[in-house]
Amino acid sequence: MKQIQSKIILASFAFLLAGSTYSQSPKKTIATKPNILFIAIDDMNNWTSAMGGAAKTPNMEKLAKEGKLFTNAYCVVPACNPSRVAILTGVRPETSGQYTNPGNFRDLPGNADRVTLPKYLQEFGYEAVAAGKIFHNGRGKGDVPDPQSDPQSWNYQFPNDVGTKGHQLYLDKNNQAKWLEGAMYTEGMNINKPEYLSKFGVWGVTPEKKEETSDWKNAQFASNYLGEKHDKPFFLAVGLFRPHSPQIAPQEFFDMYPLESVKVPELPSDDMSDVPEIAKTNFSSKFVSLVKEKGQLQKATQAYLASMSFADACIGKILEGIEKGPNKDNTIIVLWTDHGWQLAQKERWEKFSLWKQATNSPLIIKYPNMKNVGVSTNQAVSLLDLFPTVLDLSDIKKPDFLEGTSLVPLLTDLNHKRKEPAITTYEKGNISVEKGDWNFIQYVDGSEELYNHRKDPKEFKNLINEKGNEAIKKELRSYVIQLKNKTK
């Protein structure tokens, strides 16, 4: 079986080299350019062991010790599609128009020819290669790549699915999670299109071994690619689908978290009493109440942790290709997650909010000849900053359209104090500003929240009406005003 898989991978790699096209303009000394590896993880929150969380993620820990961990990194949008569009185009949703998951950003005004990071790097002699989910969808196995994998950005995409199998094992005859016991079923509903969480709010063991899963195969392809010598510098992006819903992972990762030992999130009964009406509920709140009512929170937490550890094992397989191959000393590694994830905090499931649990995104950067390795920073940064950071580290001129700020000063100077905040948008007009110890939120109706992460890291107490915070409210509110004025 392994020999067959190896032949498939080698055949894919041969096709990659044969079908590649290179641009020699602008003229650069290609040999001096570093390779770039993007590891994109879907829906992984800040529970990683590298950040002091309960998830066992030794490969992320190791990478953090060899590079720099950004404990206070934030997504641009707490939803997969717009978050990835922002990272890979270098512009905010206010510019691209991609605020939510539905739709292809290419179909929105001004985006048909918008230059992405992999496309831009090709102009400097890079080969752009993808495996798994990088944009909103993976390529898939079909003859024609999924349009939402943005085929025009890549020289080659590894033909494969994402995630793991086994979802159907946990669904009832109405295509909903069995544990719901029909609680979200309504008479006459289209069982082919049930409510999203009623179908994907599922957790359990896949019958697959890890080596049989699509996520592992994408990691294996990336590892093999990284283990080869290349004539041109490469930008390799590999996307891991877990811990995205459904939380289905191989048995060995569930065994790491005996159910009786799993601690559920802290959920104060009065946590929603001090938030504005606009923020009290969303589409997932009913689902959260059922998770609690039917005693599923501990099982869901176990499955999420198991899925995190499975993703970490895939990361280890990817990095093995770097460690054992010829590209170890000339490759920039950027590991990011597209946003955080909520497990019933503030009556929410998954992402789709402006609270820290949904927006805080683990980020690690490692690059050749890096100084001060293993020293993390808690200064607030944005995933919008990755495009300019990669270009600066590669000594490539930054285009004028980028809206992020390079992280190189924070990477090279332990005393650097960042002036720019991290700004997150969720749907048009709802904005969060993270700076220093603070998270300021303003909703489209003008209502606001304010949290101090040093005193209240889980954001249980809204300080917006407390006296003594006028100066920080004024400062952070000014960033919201600037952004809204810019996009009028």
C-alpha cells in the first residue's frame, strides 16, 4: 500500500515539474530567494499546548521553540472564506467585499484579476503549489479544480479531498446528528439541506487510520515535496481541515483524552447579561442549548481536542520533510489558523463572533538565520500582516495594494513596540479592535463592548460602561471611525 501511495505521489510530483511554468520577470537572482511554506489549519483555537492550552500539540510546541509564537494574533474575519481571502490577497473585506462564507470573491466587483500572494510570488520566479484547503475549498479529486480553490493562483494543486471520512456514521435518517434525537427536525424540512450545525455538529471516531485520511495524505504530499531538491524557489501551501466540523478523528487521538478527564469550558450563567441585544444570540445559540441539555459538551470538547492533536500529527509529518530534506536552511515557515473556535462560550458554537475565543488565531513564524528563537510575543497582530511579512523576509518589493503591516520588526527586535492594532470585521459594520490588553467591539447598531484581557482573559466582564476607561475607548473607537470613513 505504501509503495502504491509513493508511486502516486511521485507521479503527481513529476506532473508538477513537467507542467510548471516560470516567469523570469522581474529579473531576480533566483538562487538567493528563500522557499516559503504556509501551513494553514482550519478552525483551530488557542487551546494549543504551545499557548498553555489543554490540547496536546507537541509539533506546534517544537516549531514555536524554533521560531516565534504570536499569542495575540487575530483573524481579519472570524469565518473561513473571508479570513483566507484577506490573508491571501492582503486586503480587508471592506476592500474585497468578501465579508461572509457564501460566494467566490472572484465574482465580486474589482476581484476578477486581484493578485494573490501565490500569484505575486510567481512573478519573482516562485513555483506556487497547494495541497488541501488554502482558499475556501480544496482542489478536490476531480478533473476540474473546485473554483473556490482559486486555480488561477497556482502552478499546481495536489488532487485530493480534505479531512477524514466517517461523517455519515453519526447522522440519522434525516441527515442530522444522531445525538440531537430529532430536536432540530421540523416536519416537511428538506433533509438534503438541514440546518448547518444539525448536520455538521458531530463528533466521534473515524474508521480510517490516520494514514488513510485525506488530511494525512495532503501532509504526506507536502512532506515528500519538501524532501526534494527544486530548481526554483517554491511557495508551498498545505491546508489541514481538522479540527473543522465535524470533529471526527482517528481513535488514537481520542485515546489521548479519556472522557472522564476532559474539562469543559467555563461557562458563567450570567455571561450574556452585560452584552448588547444585537450580540445575545446568533444562529448557533439554539444548538448550544441542545448541546448542554443533552449532555454533549464533554464529548464535543474531547473530540475537538482529539482533532487538534490529529492536526498536530499532520503538522509533524509536513515538518519531517523539511528536517530530513535539502530545504531545511532556506525555507520560511508560517503556520497559521484561519480564526479561533467557540465551544458554547457566550452561547456560541464555532466562529462567527468578535470575542477573543473566535478571533484569536495561533500563529508561528520561523525563517533562516532567525535570532531570538523561542521568544513569543503577546502584542496584538493581524493575519492581514502575513502577505507583507513574507515579502519582506524574502527581500521582495511589496505592492502598493497591501493593507497589512509587516511583522519583521517584531521578529527581529525584541524591544519593538507595535503601533498598529489588530482589527477584525464580522459582517459589514461590526468591528473589533485589539490593542495592548484591550478588545473594543462596536456593532453596526452603534452598541459597544470593552474587555481587558490582562484582568479578564476569557472576556466575562464588559467594561464599556465603567468609569476610568474613557481614554482607551476614545483611542480604540477612533480606529473604527477611520475604517468606516475609509470605506464609505
